[in-house]
Amino acid sequence: MAQVKRIRRAVDGIILLDKPKGFSSNAALQKVRWLLNAEKAGHTGSLDPLATGVLPLCFGEATKFSQYLLDADKGYETLMQLGVTTTTADAEGEVVERRPVTVGRDDIEAVLPGFRGQISQIPPMYSALKRDGQPLYKLARAGEVVEREPRSVTIARLELLGCEAEQARLAVDCSKGTYIRTLVEDIGHLLGCGAHVAELRRTKAGPFDLSRTVTLEELERVHAEGGNEAVDQFLLPADSGLQHWPLLQFSEHSSFYWLQGQPVRAPEAPKFGMVRVQDHNGRFIGIGEVSEDGRIAPRRLIATKA
């Protein structure tokens, strides 16, 4: 008997998931997509299965703007286990070495300034970065180690929140591409005892923080009670990750031509940079960039629905 293909819904918006531990980012995305029965979906950068916290999930038209959340700064809290290094630099890896821990709060505080500001990191082998089309983590699992180019990242905040026995809790605000596992491992190396990430929680992603997230359990409960459409209540607008950008409202005439891909003028436009655009009815219709001649050139447009 032929299997009936599931007809998915056109769903637009962002759900801020508090990703549970043990789920990959893609597994969490596919679970929420199933709950919504959404046609199109994408996430905004991977969180390790060990990690929990803020994971913006984009659906429908919102996927057009996911790159800007991927590029946004992030915030984390991590529990650093001193005295133990692992193959993955977190608690999921195999123990490589154990060393006695003779450092305390003052020693940790003393080394943290060296990791603030712009620093260089060598990405871990257990990462999704690719070499010749293969993710590094697959090579690592096969026992291969390849040379990785150092990357420049920015640590805007690095604060010791607490220290007890052989564990220390850190708060980190950082640029995209920062590996907290590498940061913790490098701190442990400088302390002389080694370290790995025992816990990791993302507290911020761009303009979003934990206060606006919803758990998978809550989504499942609402779905069980009201079906796919009941989950829509958790959807944020497609441009909610861009709220810090200037907002322009076009006239009906300008909206028409702009949606045809033509640059238009707007009296309230800034002199440069990216902007969000609404039509004359206040509907978000896409993002644009101010060109040298002062016109707003369309960059990503929202598909108009009949």
C-alpha cells in the first residue's frame, strides 16, 4: 500500500526554543517542524548535543533572514571541570588525562584577562567545520587529526561566576564562530591542570535571551491539546531577529516597485547600512541596503501571498 505523503503547511516566523540536552540542533529543528507541520525550516547555528539554551528556529519566510542570526553575537554560561582533559573538550568525550588541581579563584581570575577582547582560537577536531567536504568530527572519529587554521574571535565578556572544589562557572559573551570548548580547554592549559566543558547553556543569541524561549515539553503539550495550529502561538515575526535595524515604511507606490526588485527613495532613510522595510499597511516586506545614491536597494524580499 502506497504511503500517503504528508501535506505540510506554509508557516512563517521564529520559535525560540530552549534546546534540551541530548538533542542535536537539527534533531530539535525537525521535532518542532513536525509539531508545526511546517513546509520550510532552518536553524541559526549548531549547538552541541551537550548544550542547552537559546536556539532560534526559522520557518517559511523567516529562513531568508537566518544568516543574520547566525552571524550575531552569542552569550553562554559554562561549567568548567578542572583537572580533566577529554578528546572532545567536553563531558561527552573520552578522558585523555587527569591532573591534580592546585589552583583556586584567584588563579582563575588572574588568567581570564588574557582571553578577553580579540583572541585567536584553533577550532577543535570535533566540530562541524569541513575539510575536503568531510566534517572534521567524522575525521576525528576515524582517528585522523588535520591541521586547522587559527581563527580570530572576540570575547566581549568573560566573568567568573563561581568556583567550588574543582569546578568553575563562567559567563561568556562572544562573537560568532567562538568555540566555548576551545576557550575552556585553553584556560585549563594555562592554569596547568587542564579542563573541559562539563555543562554549557546558551543564554543569548543576537537580540534573543532565555526569557523568551519555550521548551520542547511545552510545545508538545500544546500540540497534544490543539494540534499543529495551536503551536503557532509561539511564532515570533519573521523580522524579530532584526529589531535593532532601522525601520522604514514605504508608500503604496514605492512598495510596489521595491517588491519588483527596484531601488526606491525613502525620506526617512539613514545615510548607509541595512534597513527593515514595511509597506503602507505596516506589513514587513523585506530588508534593503542604502546605496550610494541614497536609494533603498532590496536585498531579501518577503513573498507576497495572493
